[in-house]
Amino acid sequence: MTLECETLVLGSAAVAVQIAANVRLQFNPAATPPEFYEEEIDVWKCYGCYKSHLDLLRATLASYRETI
């Protein structure tokens, strides 16, 4: 699943449902997705700053997904 930061910021509730489905988890409608604000979009455009952390997260999620 590819997810643009803008998509998450501008539609977090709907995106949370898609993320849960993508990792084969049941979405809990009682769970409140985090709130994001448009001014935060530019912060995440600094992908290179977070790349090593995000690569580790991606690898962890990929290995978890293989177990379900």
C-alpha cells in the first residue's frame, strides 16, 4: 500500500479503514484516528530525514503481515 501524507492528513478516518484492511486487521470504529493538520504536510515531505526509521517500520510491518 502506498500512502501519501496529504491523503492521510486530509482523510484520516477513511484512510484508517484502508490501512486496517491492507494489513488484514478488523477496523474498530470506536478507535479514533489521530488528527492531522494541513500545516503538518510539509514536515513529512522531508522523507529523507525519516527514511531510516520508516524503512525499519516497513520491514517490521511486512514481516508481521507474512505471519497472518
